[in-house]
Amino acid sequence: MTGVEIAVGYVFAWLVAKARRVAGRADAEVDRGLDAGMDRLHELVSAKLGDDPALQRAGEEAEEGQGQPSERTRRRLADSLEDAAERDTAFAEALKQVVAEIQSASRETAEGGLVSGNTFLGPTAVQTGNRNRQDNRFGV
């Protein structure tokens, strides 16, 4: 997966999280470093793409409750980001850097026992552990 494709996934994840917060269903345990990185990515992309129809459609799909953007929206948003990155090397470097920061924060969070980036349909139990310590979390 290229950096742009990863950025598209993160941008959509931010939009989904925003839609959930607006709807009052925000998760109480959001990792702050990861959340801050996602905010920086969205600010960077929004500032560069502005009213780009692909970004607007991704926001609409997130608000509709989709867990992932449609394939067409993903392609269009990736094309918009690739075009912007090709035309603006400073943007390309900033995008690369913030994606790397999010990936690093995501790995650190995962090492702490958080499961993310998954879709669960129905009751779910996640069990993580570290030697003698074990955490069980149950959610719907």
C-alpha cells in the first residue's frame, strides 16, 4: 500500500470518528497521540484539497455510517491526494511525515493491547495480555 492509500484510510477513519462524536457515540478511550496525528492529517488534507468532491463524498459516506469508503470514493480521494502531492513537494513530504507518525502511534497503541482498524458485527470480546497481566474488554 502506498503512502497515499494509507492516508486515504486514515482520512476516512478520522471522518468516521468525527461522525460518531457528533452522534454522541465517541469511544471514551481514544489514544491521544493517535487522535492528534489523525487531526493533523485531516487538517493537512483539508487545507490542501479544500472543497474537493472526493473529500466531500468521503465525509458524506462517513456520516452515513459506512465503515470504509466506497471503492470509487477511495480511488477518487487517492487520485486527488496523488495529484496534490505531485504538484506540491512540501505537501508530499508533510503527508509522508504525518502518515509515518500515525503509523508509529498506531503500533505503540497496538503494543499496549488496543485492537483497532477492525469491524465487528455483533457482540465482541477482545483479550490481550502481557506476561502476567491480562486485560479483557467486552463491547458491542
